[in-house]
Amino acid sequence: MEVDAEHNVQRKQSNYRCLDEVFERHNETYRGQQYSQIYFARLHTMRNLLYSLVPNWKSQLPVCTVLGLEEGKECIIVGTLYKHMKLKPCILDEYSKERSAVPLVKPHNFMHPDDHLVLEDESGRVKLGGKKLSPSVYVTGNIVALHGKETGAGDFLVLDVLEAGLPPQIERPIESREDKYVVFVSGLSVGSKASNPLQFQLLVDHITGHLGDEKEQGIAAEIVHVVIAGNSVEIPRGPLNGQNMASKDQSRLSEPLKELDIFLSQIAAGVSLGIMPGANDPANFALPQQPLHRCLFAGSAVYNTFRSCTNPHCFELDNIRFLGTSGQNIDDLDKYSEANDRLEFMERTLKWRHLAPTAPNTLGCYPFTDKDPFLIESCPHVYFVGNQDKYGTRLLNGSEGQLVRLISIPKFAETGVAVVLNMRNLECHTLSFGTEIDS
């Protein structure tokens, strides 16, 4: 693909393979099924995995069920954690007669010192004690193996914890001498007050090679793929009261999408592009979010380089595996647990082998009956999360040689920052288009 006809700079290419099948819904229909089934599917898969890890962890201890616990006898139990949270919002509070006397506070985080954990399997549940298992780290939905013993009070005193750990990883191709770049951007929020069209246009021009001299165009020619990780538009929301929408309101709704389509058309004309839905986009609310309909992108969808993807999104470029979300899973963990930063939340989801452990408890998801699509079976080389407050990245090393680049992608409309990854060595840097424009 030519970037500059005069100098005949050729854009590099990469082999793309979409791995979104597990997140796609085709013939599923909601027939009143309960969410318990997705928990059963999660427990069944993760328990078998943890059972296989126990012999190398504590081979001398018997594995029991909750119902089979004996006071004072050390053993291992495997089950689903449930966290009792004093501050967790309850929908019934909104209809409480005392709601005017006790104002409903919406804190950023719902943690409280009195929170405690319970472990549950098919036979029953038991309250967990001891300092080895911190309620600030775990959330409802985690599957773990616990070494401990039942106390006289009927609690289970936890002495040690076993998590699933990073899943197996496909071998990364031997480092090539050729630089190839992937650009990540999220939170474009086209149509919002925070969005700056000039800012976005500069990013587009940089990607397509229409900025700078021949050297910079040569660098732009090494960009082989662009990922847009959710919240691309902000559509004005207003009450319709059951009335037909006026033509001027229809125009207000469609303008941000038209503007986004113009930008995407420019990128797709020369670069492979994948766009994921986010919480604010015109897509289904519950995870996994299905691809934005191609009819929304009349200009970009004509290019075979344009791909509308699911959220979560998984794909491979030249046998390097990428896995990412538009941010809802990490945002929800931040409400119901604590960590030093968003990268630590991301690291936990990989070690728990689950993208969205708080779904369906506090994070909306489809009520699957025979599987849990958020289980991570293969460790990615790059794990990205969109719509975060700031940029962050680190390398995560696994016990079996896994190497994962974690990337927290900031909201572009607020920061003017996109993230660039070099596939050759998994190194990251940012592109900033904010300072000069805002001044």
C-alpha cells in the first residue's frame, strides 16, 4: 500500500487472523435462563484445572468439598468466592421508603473494612477466615483452591491460596529485524464536548503518512494495524416519551457516526483497522458486546481492511496474539476491589484466567448456559484495555516462560494520547496530539 506516491514508500503488511468466535453470539436467544449456569460452567472448567495443579502444590493434603470438612483437619477445597460487601449498591434501596432520610451515596469504590469472603461449591458454602486471603484483592466470581482447616466456629481458616496462574502461551516468533507497529486508541468520543476533530485528524494523518518528511512517512509505513478500543462516539441521550423522533433529533444522533466514518475511511484506505464497541457506543450493553453494525460505516465498510470486532477482542498478527477489552471489566474491578493501578487489575485477570470475574454479579453479561466465554485458555502476548484515565504499560513474566505486554490505553478525547506497540520486541511508546492543539 503506497503512503506517498512521489517517493513510492510501501506500507508493510502483516498476516491477520481474527479469534473472536468465542465472543460471537449467533442463534442464542434469551428464554429466561438463570445466571447460575454460567457460574456452574466456570466452576467446572476452573476446578478441573486447579485439581490438576494441586499435586505439584500440596500433594500430601486431601481434597474435600465444603460439606465434607472436618474440624481441625487440614485439607484443600476448591470453589467460587463470594464477597459480602457492606457498601455494595442494592437496587431495592432505590425504592426504599427511607430513601429520603438516608441519601444514596455513590462512592467510587465500594470496599469496606467489614467485607468478608465466602467459598461456595455444589455442596454448600463456608465463611473464610485468616489473613492469607485478602477481601480487598478478590471479588465475587473468582475460582480458587484453598489450603486450610475448619475451626470450632464453623469458619474455614485459610492457610494458603492457589490461583490458576497464567495460561499456556503459544511461542512468539523469533525476533525479526523488521519493525512493525500496531496503534491503539480508545475513547475518541466523537460528538462530545471533549472531542477535538483537529486532534483526531492529526492522528489519522500520522497513521496514513500525510504528516512530516520522507523519514516520518517511512516510519508511518511501518504501521500495519490500528485498534480502536471502544467509546468511539458520544450520542446525545434524551427522553423520547414514546413519541416518534423528530428529524432534527435523528440528525443529532447520526452526525457523530458520520464524522467517525469519515475519519475511519481515511485510515482504512491504507491500513488494516479493527473497531470495538464500548459502553457508550450504539451496541448491546451486556458483554460480550457484538460488533458495531457495518451499516453505521457506509464509507469505511467498503474497504476489506475494515473490521468491526467484538468486545472483548482477540486476534493474531504474524502469530503474535492480542487480547483486549474496551475497559468495562477493569473499571468494574476498580469498584469492588483495590489495587495500586489498573495494570495490577489486568495482571490479576490473567492470573485468574478470567477476563471478567465480576460478570454477571456486578458487570452485565449474556446468560450463557453451556460455557463461560471470558475464561482465558491461551495467554496473549499483548493484553490491552481501553478507556482508562492514563497510559500505563509493563511486561509480565510467567512461571513457564510466558511474556505479556500489558497496555492501559487512555481516553483520546481527554488526553490526546494514542499508544504504539512494536511487534518486533513488544516495546511501547505514546503518540501525543494534545498540547499544541489545546494551547
